[in-house]
Amino acid sequence: MDQYILVLFIVIGAFYFILLRPVLQQQKRHRSDISSLQVGDEVLTSGGFYAIVREINTQEDRETEIVLEAAPGLLLRGTAAAVGSVTRRVPSVDAGGPASTTSS
């Protein structure tokens, strides 16, 4: 009987380290990327579009809304959950380099 309990704990531990832990780490990294999103960052949306963040609107009663520029003059409005990953970050002013701002 003790052997079955030991095997059960080993299987549960393996399940956690092989399947659950990597997913939790990926979700944590995604939340961190979204929370540090800045205007000018290039992102890859969950729909497969590369776009540049042009505006971030945060309101208490709604989800964070972002405006993305997929092509010159083509603005897309969506939620921050639509961002799959950040592909390129804008140099931060705090990092010593000038922040690049482009306006058309």
C-alpha cells in the first residue's frame, strides 16, 4: 500500500514539473510583458499581425485598450489580451538612450 502512495506522489510531482510549471511561468512572463508595454513597442498579436503600439488607454471600469499601427495609417484598436508577445522594445529614457517617438 505504501508503494502505491509513493508512486502516486511521484506521478503528481512529475505532472507538476513537466506540464503545469512551464505553463504558469509562461503566463507570468506574458503578464509581465503586458504590464510593461510602452508606446512604440513592436508586438506580435495573437492573430499573427506585427504592429507598433501607438496608444495605451487604461480605465478602471474596462480592460486596458491599446491602439496598434499595423501599417502606415492603419490603426487597430483592441485589448491588451490580444498581444501575443513583445518583439521589440523602445529604448527607455531611464536606460540612458533617448526614447524614439515618431509622429506622422
